[in-house]
Amino acid sequence: MHTTIGVVAHVDSGKTTFCEQLLYHTNSIKKRGRVDHQDAFLDNHAIERQRGITIFAEQGRIDYNGQAYTLIDTPGHIDFAPEMERAIHVMDAAIVIISAVDGIEGHTETVWHLLREHHVPTFIFINKVDREGADVASVMSAIKKDLSPNALLFNDGFNTTVKEWLAERDEQLMEKYFADNLEENDCLESLKQAINHEQAFVCMSGSALKDEGVLAFFETIAQLMETKIDVNGPFEGKVYKIRHDYQQRLTFMKALSGVLKVRDEFTFGETTEKVTEIRLYNGNGFTTVPQVQAGDIFAVKGLATPLIGDVIGATETNPAQFDMIPTLQAKVIYEGALHIKELHRVFREIEAEEPSLRVVWNEKFQEISVHVMGTIQLEVLTELVKERFGIEVQFGKPQILYKETIAAPAIGYGHFEPLKHYAEVHLKMEPNNRGAGITFSNRCHADDLSVGHQRLIEKHLFERDHHGLLTGFPVTDIHLTLLTGRAHNKHTDGGDFREASFRALRQGLEQVENVLLEPYYRFKMKASSDHIGRMMSDIQQASGSFEAPNLTEDTVTLYGRAPVATFMDYSTQFAAYTNGKGALTLQFDGYDVCHNSDEIIEQIGYNKNADPEYTSSSIFCAKGKGYSVPWGEAKAAMHCEVHEID
């Protein structure tokens, strides 16, 4: 039996120190490291040790009382949240570290929402009880209020309070309780079930730095955790991390079912690849093994095709979707002798390890841009590229990543018929719910277009982002419906439907009002009530909105939303006027209508008619020659019967 436990927290909550103590007590390491001494076992990258923060999700192996565990230490800084989120996808359980001094902070709430979304049984360690100002009772109250009312303080095991808590939630236990016949074993089984169904969240307190309560907490988890695995089914493994070791790609995954052996083969499209080595990692050290089974966390060599989020061996599965999305874009500035295309290859290798980086190549200007969470990530990228590839790069000032959508339905028409090519596509386009992204449905009859061609159109529509007309940023929140289309028995090939589909989508955009969207934060601001006027004024000036203030005798708390563009640097200003005593929590809250659209559109200066990758015109053929038909005349020239908006 193998259990994977992830450790997650807001930055500086003591997460890595907790992991060091746990690995030491379970004999996985011989010496305890410290973040401030730059020798933490799981912060084994030079950049992590220099900065004193966890950047990469690394794992340690624990064998304790005959049970095997993998402990994953995840980043706590918001700039590296995508790395943390990917690790959540392979956790059997999670430990959330919360400071007894600072309480629930911004990233704590983000992490909690992700764990609930993925239904990961969760335990809470209230750390730093040795510090001045530590208040476990206050933190427990905040946990019950802001995270879950089902949080249960378990420092004293199955005491009377815990038994009463369980009895209140279980009729059978209630009967035994009133009959004075409630045994600890009864409580144990009930609590196990409640934890597994996310109806109980066991909390314990201690000090990782002073080595108080860490082992007792882990022993409690070992007692209460139940992991179910399927070793008999066919092998399936979920990819959650990719690294490169001396130019060799390592694909990290968790075995979901079955057994994987060295020399097993997998087919990806038309490519067959073979597992040439299996590694079990403990920090940056590893042992090679001939096989692994369901529950194991491991790395393989030999697989070059799978991406993070893919499930290897599955007959039919959709790649994992991730919530932590970068809202900034920065241009790579390079003045060395290396050809820009080689530098692009370098960044694509890094992108394989960090998919949220989204490396963007601008062919027209021969420029590379990257999508990032924040400025700390850019600083780390600069160091990483220099250390690993010996290349010195800089980055331009990060710019907001905008998106576009439509305000009304339209039907887009695309026709592509240069000589010896033929494809036509009719797409209905409707505004989607905010945050729904691009979705697709099909109303095309097989008599009009083969099922194979219909699937090809859908594939092409999702193979890349589509540029909007206002700024060239991607379109989103649009539902596409394939109405009809046409192929030629002799002249149609797959690429023709890509051209026709893209032109149909672009032609539909031309017909309706386009709307610019920008990323928003949901914020929580808490400070002395003396500052309420300043807080509300600042939010309004930032084009934000807030709910009715939550007032106590001494403090005020404001909840609301504000654009990332106006609020991403506000924390420094807020800390200054509250003398560092205020608390500001920011969480990405999706995209909404841009507060200064006209200004941004003018600033970007996108020319929709000069975009080399997109055109709204269609190509028709007459007398052996192809000719262009502008978007406004395309509908009348279509070969299929046209539809009208319902």
C-alpha cells in the first residue's frame, strides 16, 4: 500500500521545516536541514536555497510501520502556484500548514478551494505555537469560519469533546454515547469515513522549528488515512511533472492502477515509445527499480510525448484542467549571439516543465514572450536560464493578459477553395457564461459532411487560441455550434478544414460587437476601522467594487473585486498606510469586462486586417484561379444553404 501526501501552505508558514522534521523522524534523512541554513533536503535546487523559498514540488519517500508514503513539498508563493496545483492532482491526502501567529492567509484559501475541488482528504497542522502572539483558539475559530465548520481539534485524541463531536454527526454513535457504550474503535472508524468524505478535517498544533507535535501529527494521519488502489487492472499513470536530467527527459507520474515495468511500450498517435528506466526519487537522489504498481509516485525515462496532465495507458481520457492561470505576459530580451530560434527551443523545454508559462513566438517581430504569475517568477526564470543553459536573458515589464468575447450571437462562414483544395464551414457563435471558455456542439448532419470531417473541424477549433479583433488577444466564453459544411471527394484534405474553420470563426467575430475582458482579483482587506475611508476610496479609484463592510469594535473587513491591472501592486501601498498591521488577501477571480477598454485598445494598436495568422476573408475558385471574398460578402457566396440566427 502506498499513500501520497502533499504539504501545502501560504509562503513562510513553516511548510519545508515541517517536511524536514517528518523525514528525519521517519529515518528518510539522517540530518535535519533548515531553510535559513540553505540545506533543506527538499529545497535541493540552488535557486531555492538562495531565495529561501520552495519553487519546485519535490518528493521524499517514507517507510513507516510497514507503510510506504511519498511526501510532496509544494511551493507556497503565489507565483509558483501552478506547480502546487499540479501536485494536488496526484495527492491521496493533503496537510495544510497554518501559522498560529498569522492565521489564514491569502494563499491558504486558494489552496483550500483547490483541495475541495479535487476532493483530497485534508489534515491541518497549526504551526509556530512557540512564537509570541500564537493563538491556536483564534486560528481554530477562523478555520471553522473561513475554511470549514467541520474542522476538529484533535490534540488530545479521542477525548470527550471529540467523541461528542462525532456522536452529533452519527446516529449509531449517538445511541452508544447515551448508553455510555461508545468505544474508541467505534470513533476511529467513524472519523476515518468522515475524513474520506471530507466531512471532517482533523487539526493539530505544534512547532515544526522546535520539533513539537510533528511526529504525533503524522502518526494520527497514518492511523486515520485509508488509501484504495487497484493493482489488478491495466496500467494507468497520471503525469504531474516533467524534468530534464542531463538533457534526458524525466516524466514523473503517479500509477493510478495496474503495474508498469521497464520496457513496457505506449502508443501516442503514430508514435510508439518505450519505458527504458523507472526511478523512485527521494529528494534529488533516486533508486532504479524494475517495476512499480498502483499508488507509486515515480519517474520514467524513454517517454518524450506525454504532457503534464495526461493519463498514460488510458483508453479514453481528457487532459487535466488547471485553475491557476497566469494573468501577465512578458517579452524576453536577449542580446547574445545565440540565434533567436535556438533561444525559443530553450524556452520550449522549460515550458514542458512549466506548462502555464505558455511560450509565445511572434513570427513577424521574431520575439519570444512568456505568460507568468508575477515578477518573482521572472526573476527565477532569469536565474534558471543562466544556470541551466548558460544564457543571460532579461524580461520586459509584465503586461496584463487580456481576452476578448462577443456580445451577441452570429453565424460565421468560412470557405477555402484555392486550386485543388476545398472546404466550407458554417459556425454558429453565441456568448457563453463568463469563465466557461470555448465550448462546442454539433448540429451538422452526416449527409452534409462525414463524421470524420466533423471531428476534424472540432479538433482544429481547439488546437490553438483564436485572436480577437480588438487587441489580438485570445477569444473566450463563446459557444460554437457546427451547423453544416461541405467537402470535395477529390480535392479536400485536412488542412483545408483548418483554414475554413478559422475563417468562419473570424468572419463571425466581424459581424457583432466584440468585448474586451481583463483578469480580476477577489480581495479581502482587514485593517483598523480608522482606515475604512481610505480603503473604500482606494477600491473605487482602482475601479473595484466591495460588499457592505464587516465592522467590529476595532477592525473593518472589506470583501470585493478589482482588476488585476489596478490592484496587483496595491499590497505595498496597503502595508504602508496600515503600518504593516493590515491583512490583504488576493485571489484570481476570472475575467470580466475591462474597466478601460478604449484606452487599452488604443495602447495595443492591433490591426485586425494585418494579422498574418488570421483573416476573415474566404477563398473561392473560378476559371482555375482562387480569389478572395471579403467577410461582408462571404455569406452570399457560400455553397451550402445558409442559416439565420434563431
